[in-house]
Amino acid sequence: MYISTSMDDPRVPFWGVLKYVEKLRAKIKEPERIPEFLEKNICVRILDSGHFGPINIEDSIKERIWEMMWLDKMLIEKDNLLI
């Protein structure tokens, strides 16, 4: 699970997102709820932007690349576990 938040977001403060992630990690530790999901599968990224993401196109592209890189890594790990 990839979760991103921003330091300068007036609508959703970053500490609120971090509290949500901690609650999510606490629920994951109970194996009968989500047995195949591990704590290490949660990635939180704090950006230096506002509510709607980066302002300039270069930072926006870098953010999309980072998301695709993370997704690719998760899919590769999943395939390796299935083999």
C-alpha cells in the first residue's frame, strides 16, 4: 500500500495521515484479519507540496515515476513469492 501526504497541505495535515498509518499497522499485526498482508507492505511518502500535488511539471513527473517504481517493485516481489 502506497500512501503519500504533503507537508504544506491545509486540508489533510501530514500528522493525520501518519496516525492513520499507525492504526493500519496495528490492525495488520493481528494475523487473523489480513494474513497475507505484512507491515512492510505500507509505504508512506511525505512530499513537499500542497493538497493537489507538486506545482511544477518536473516534480509531478518525478512523483509519478516514484509511484510506478514502487508498484513495479511490489509486483516483482509478488511474482517471486509465487514461484
